[in-house]
Amino acid sequence: MAKLHFFVGCIAVALGFIAMFSKKGTTIHKQSGIIFSGSITLLCLSGFYLSYSRNLQFTFLLSALALYLVFTGFIAVRNRGQDITILDKIGLVYILLLTLGCFLLSYLGVKFFWAYPATEPPYEAYAFIGGWGLLLLIGDVTFVRTVRPTISTRLKRHLTRMCSAMLIATTVFFLGNNHVLPESMRTVPILVTPIILVCMFMLIYRLGFQWMNRGLHK
């Protein structure tokens, strides 16, 4: 399972960059995006299994967050032009429960001095996932209350969430599993550059540069 997880992770990262930097709305963007979504989904499911078998709580919750991101990002573009659907509402309930669970786990772990394995971060780190989830929850509430989101709103939601899932994948790969890379490549610039690229891409899109979604409104 670990080898499958690593292999799927490589595919997800590679296809994620292809989808990010290909022209939006083109065949290569759509196909690479679909494969990326499927790869992240499989990566999360295998991540659940590996986290459970190795008693890793943090990566389990991180997989849960990534699964939510790719799910809501995918249905945002698949349902463009439609009213809010039951799937949008399921996503809202999902992130609500995940956010509450992360904050509760962080609070209880700190308050009662729960022990954690050396491979796990301290319980304060769980509040980081909870804080990220809270921002996403606010976005979901706003999104659902619009009743009939515009195509532009759905596209912004799609790319922001897909980039967030990509950010998790690249961070875990280049900072958490870089032992698989040749030693000559394990330098700070090489390991950090892909992560910075994802952040810059998402920031540029959020600032509204038109070239990011050229061709989508044709």
C-alpha cells in the first residue's frame, strides 16, 4: 500500500502542475484535471489506510481535508450554471464536522497533555487544520447562501480548492517524503520552489488576472 500511495502521489503532483499551467478550458487541462482529481482521491483513501495502520492522526486529518478540497473543487466546475445542489451542502456539513473535530482534538490534547508519537506534531498543530477548515467553512456558507452562484464564482471556487489540494500534495511530497529524491536534489531551493509555485498561482488567480481563465467563458 505504501508503494501505491507513493506512485499515486507522483502522478497527482505531475498532473496537478500540468493542469495548473495549461490553458484553462482546453482538452489537456480538463483531462489532466480529471486524472489529478482521481489521483488525489485515491491518495487520500490510501492515506486513510496508512494513517490508521501506523496510528498517525495528523496525516489522517490532512487526508480528510485534501479529500474535501478536491471533492468541492470538482463539483464546483461540474455544476457550473446550476443552483446549489445537495453535494454542495454535503461539502459544507463535512467541513463543519472536520473543523470542529480538529479544534476539539487540539484543545483536549493540550489540556490533558495527551502523549503523541515522535512522528506526530504537537496537538497545537491540529488547530492549524481547524483554522484552515474554518476559512473554508465560511466560504461554503457564503457560497450556499447565494442559491444560484455565477459561473465566475464557481470557477474561482474550483481553482482555489484544486490549488489548495495541490498545495497539500506538494508540501507532503517535497517536505515530508523527499528521502525518495536523489541527495543532490534535497536542497532548500529545489524542495521549496514547487510549493511556492502553487501558492503564487493561487494568489495570482485570486487577484483576478484574466489570463488565468482565458477561454472558459467562450
